[in-house]
Amino acid sequence: MADHFGADPLAAEPLGAEPLEAALVALAQDDRARPLLVALDFDGTLAPLQDDPSQSRILPAGVVTLRALAAADGVALALVSGRALHDLHQLAEVPEGTYLIGSHGAERARVTRHGLDRDVVRLTDAQADRLAELGAQALAIARGRDGVWVETKPTAVVVHTRLAERPDASAAETAALDLGARLGTNVLHGKDVVEISVLHASKGEALRALRDELGSRVVVCAGDDVTDEHAFDALGPDDLTIKVGPGPTSARYRVPDPASLVHALTTLTPR
């Protein structure tokens, strides 16, 4: 029987690091794979998950590996995250030239020597009013529930439940999903979060658009959350998709944690 994402549950079992590293080595040696796009989630993928998202930091080995990838001929580097672009840029420590896709595809920029070269997101008056209403109602959901808190992004409101006890977390997530059904354009239910956006956004669509823009022949994509499945599903059979951690997935490969992913990615860099 297929899982929620259409993948065979047996295929969702960990495949181990060796098959993945062998695939990455072969890709690194294949000139026909250039230009290559390496697109990575941040939290839970390059940075271990934290109860307080502001404490998330990329693994030190990841900083080194990303610099080497960005410097490699014919390789473009992108982070594709649910984080707001400003937070992603502050925390990720990525090299110049890296593409940043934030808010699940609603925001985009490129890291330059002087900061971020952004694609400006503009809301209509109606969308701005709806975002304000979402924020007010999301705060009402969090009120009185310990460990539930609200984050406001340029295009969305996020109800976080990681710090809450399970009964409060479940009740808050249910209420947030109902709020999204009433007022949201796009609703994403990930690990301990419900994000309600006033714009349509998808990691998969944003990744496809970047790929087309760069003319990338092959994409290496890694992520840990339900929302990363949208990116995996947007790619083709010649692309290399990697699930980080447990859970059903349509990815071709799996690694147990961010440290294992960073180690595997070193096989893509020049030696």
C-alpha cells in the first residue's frame, strides 16, 4: 500500500549512507550533470532541530561543505526553507552567490557581498488586511496555551507548538487549520507548526522555477519535513532526493540526521 506521498512504505526504510555517497560520487564525476543545482532545507537538514528556532545553527562542518560546493565549477547552491528570508540569511552562514528561497517559496533572494539581492514581495491591500486578521486570530489561538506561540512573516502567520504539551499542541493545531481553511490562501501543516499564508507558495514550484532559470540538468535536494515532499515530488527520475530523518517519503535516499547529510555532501565537492 502506498503511503501519504505515494511512495511504497518499504522504500521509505533507511537506505544507508553508502548507496547515497556512491550516487553523489558518480554525479560529481559526470560532466553531463552540469549545471548542477544543490537545493537544501535548513532546519532539521543542515541544522539540528531546536525547541527554540532562534537557537538553530548550521553544523560547523556544514559551513565548510557549503563553501566548497558554492566554489565548485558548474554548481549552484540554494537553501529552500520555510523560514522567513531575513531569519534564514541571519542563521544559515551561506557563501556569496547562494540562492535563498524562504517562506516555502513566497520569498526569494541571492546572497551578495553587500547583503541580499531580493525579489520584493508586494501584498495587495486586501492581502495585507487578511494577514493582520490572521495574526490577531492566531494570537487568540495561542492565548492560554503554554508553549504555543505565533510567528508573523511577510506573507504568512505561523502557529508553533513544539514547546507545548500534546493536548494543547493538538488543540492549537486543529484551531489553526480551521483558521487557515477560513482565511488562508495556502496552509502548510509541518512538524509542530501550522503556517497560513495569504499568497500561494510551494517549495516545489519555487525549486522548479529556479531550476529552469539556471538551466540545471540535475538537482540534488534534501529536506526533513512534510513540506519538503513538495520539492521532492516536483523533481524528475534523474534528480537525487534525500530525506533526512524518519517518516514516510518519496525521496530516493535517506540519511538519519544533519551530520550524516553534511558528510555525504562532501563527496560532491572537489578534492
